[in-house]
Amino acid sequence: MPNQQSQNKNQIANPQTGELPKVKTPEMNVRDHINDALSTCKYLTDSLNIAVREASHKELYTDMLQILQETHESCRTFFNLMFKNGWYKVEAEEQQKIDQAHKQFSNYSEQFPY
């Protein structure tokens, strides 16, 4: 990832764009609005997932499933925007922990009867 920089070796992030004010004020800035939208999308996808799973009417299920898909796409758009602007950072995991988790869950699959 050539245009990504990290503050430490485990952090994956882009440099901030410089669009934010130097001093945080009580007013919401662009990042605050997008972060709020992302949080709302996450809440909606959690709630819609339950509604879709429990829908008893076929057409209602189909409509809500479409809304759930669109909401997931909106979440991804907000995440990508925040990440691109350096407002969202993710932590890289150590390869040893990844290998350990892979081995653990691979062992689980051996217990399946099919």
C-alpha cells in the first residue's frame, strides 16, 4: 500500500488531509459528521440484520434485505472516505496471532460432521 503511512508499525492509516481545524471546537466538523453517519450505518445494519432474519412475510423480507445491502454499502462508503482522509486507523495484527487463530478455527472445522 504505497500511499499509506503509519504512526507505528502496527497501525495502518493514511496521512490526514489537513481539512480539520487545529483546535477542536464544540461545532461538528466534516470528520464528525462522517463519523456520525458511519456510526448510524453500523447501528442500522445491526438492527436490520435482526429484522431481516425475523421477517415472516416474503416481500417484507426481500425489501428489508435490499435495504440492509444498501446500508452495508453506505457503511463501506463512509469507512472508505474516513480512511482515505486519515480519520480512521486500523491495527495490523502480528502474523503469529493470525496463524494461531487460523489453526484454531481450522481445527474446529474438523469437528463438523459433513
